[in-house]
Amino acid sequence: MYRIHDGKQHGLLTETIPDDVKLVIAPDSSSNDYIQHEELHNRGIDVLVLDHHEAEKYSEYACVINNQMCDYPTKALSGAGVVYKFCCYLDSLVGTEYADDYLDLATTGIIADVMPLKDFEIRHIILKGMQGFRNPLLKTMVAKDEFHFGGKALTPFNIAWYIAPYINAITRSGTEPEKKVVFESMIEFLAYQTVPSTKRGCKGQVETRVEQAVRTCTNVKNRQTKAKDNAI
């Protein structure tokens, strides 16, 4: 089960969490949601926080993993980077090698969060992640924007300019259904399912979820730009 916020916001919305949930994982947020942690604890719900934002103290009622609150040397890891490192640790516990399947997402998240790229670990993650995108949404976005990429290797520059702004637009300006289709297009077993087309003039036709998601990103980005221009 996953929860997509209606707006661009950090933190836990406890009223949206059903009572039959046993574990809440809060990525890139919630280190200082002390009241919400206690409330969920009292409801018998465990909370795992994977975050990089500063907080005054460790929560008494949640497991908080945060590179800003310990002696971990790479402070420039974004929330996506912390989640990736957590997945690496899980691999080390159970003898699997799943974490690197998500290096492209970690790379995109770190670059999109405008983190400094001078740390050795950050450089290692993004250089390895740019060797080849596996995620359905990211691969389709690169293929669609072939004019800008020109078949050349990915760089932090073109990820920052031609991928990150479109995902950011969905997060900040997309509706809940628009966010849902983009999120589900990042999940491989859902990304290539056929869904009713929402493309203008294509009523009654079908398309893959990831094709719909990339077009949705473009539409929302254009809508966001128009709203910005009107405001200016």
C-alpha cells in the first residue's frame, strides 16, 4: 500500500493511515514529526523514517535513519540517496543484490534535489547510475527526448534539465490521478500494462501506462509553466 499526498508536502498525515497498517515507511521526510510518531506508536503502527533533513533530536517512537543526525560522512546524500543506502544494507543482511536495480532512481533523485556532486560517494552513485537507466519511466523519458540526448551518454546536466523538471512538475502541480499514473509507471510490472488512452483524439484506444505517464508529465509541466508566466 502506498499513499500519494494531494499537494507538495513533507511529513506524515496520520489521519490517512488505516488502522490495519503495521508499518509506515516515510522516505525523504518526517524526522521531526514527533507527535505523529507517538500517535502511530500508540495505534500499534511502527514507523521507519529514511531522511536527510535536519532535526533537533531522534524520535522516541520511530526508527529514524538520517545522515544529518549521525557521523555518516556523506552529508550531501538526498532522501533518494539515503533510501538507496538503506536498500544496500538490506542486501548485505539477506544476501541479495537488489539495490543497484534502483541506482537510476537514486541518481535522478540526487541530481533533482540539487545536491553537491563533489563527494566521492555521490560521484560514484551518479556515475554508476548513468551507465544505463532501467526504470520504465526514466527510459521512456530519455527515448522521447531523443533530440536533447542525441543518443549520447547521460550526464547530470541533461538529467537536471530534461528529466527532473518534469517529475518535479508532477509533484508540485499534478493532480492526485496524474501523480498516481506517474508513480505506477515507475513500477515495472505496472508500467507496460495497457490502459485507456487519455490522448486527445484517441478515445476508445489504449496505450501503455508509461506512455501515458510521460505525456502527462509534459502536459503538467506546460501547465505549470503557463501558471508561472501568468503570475509573473
